[in-house]
Amino acid sequence: MAASLNKVMIIGNLTRDPEMRYLPSGQAVTNFTVAVNRAYNSQSGEKKEEVSFIRVVAWARHAEVCNEYLKKGSPVFVEGRLQTRNWEAQDGSKRSTVEVVAQNIQFLSRSNRGQASTEPAAEEDTAIFEEPTEGSPQGRPIPISKKELEPDSDIPF
């Protein structure tokens, strides 16, 4: 059997506020879309920019935290896997979508120019959430910043 890999890493800004719902089982799921820019020079030397819109789905505690702290325009780093879903619409047509199932999410700070920085500006501005791994009921540790350790912090984790 040939080896395979399904891993995606994107950095971009949310196009609108996240949408969270709960499944009948009680599990939280949040959907949001990330705009990812690509700048390049055309064959004629003209500078061009294109934008890709990537759907992201976060589950469980990730979903709740993203819904609470992310908003339209928030810069975010998402690491996950691609997933394809198929369904039949109410009009009977077949639909499908490709989305990133988030496994790690990092909230990024904004630089002085109002754009996302690939490097967090300060340790206090960084939050990292990791999906639990198989065989580890507690999952991997979730790094937290010094600010979160302060008793007056509003961050609930």
C-alpha cells in the first residue's frame, strides 16, 4: 500500500463571524471561512493578487473557543486535514464541498499595518489549541500564555 498524507496549513483572515451550532449529541461544531491572499507577477510583469476562500470546521472545545474569540477579520493560522462532504439539496441536486477540519488553531495578532503577522507580536497575544491524539484520552497539552494565568483573565481555559 502506498503512503498518503492529508495535511493543510493556512494563514488568513476570517471573512465573517464564525457560526456555531450543537449537534443532537451535544457536540459543538463551528464553521468559518478564511481568506488567503496570493500575490504574484504576471508574465507581462504586472503585479496581481488573488484570493482563495477556504472553509474551516472546528469541533468540540475548539469550536466553542473559536466562536467566542474569533470575529470577522481575525487573523488565524489553521492546521488540519482536507475533508470532502457530499449531500443532496432540497431541490434534489447533488452538492459537495471540500473543507479543512481543524486540528490546530492559533489566533494571530495584528501588525501595526492592520495585517496578520505570521509571527505573534507577543506571547500574551497567542493562543494555541490542539486536537487530542488517538490513544491519549487527555490529548496533548494546550500551551497557554502568561496572561491567561492571571486571576482576572477572561479566557476560560
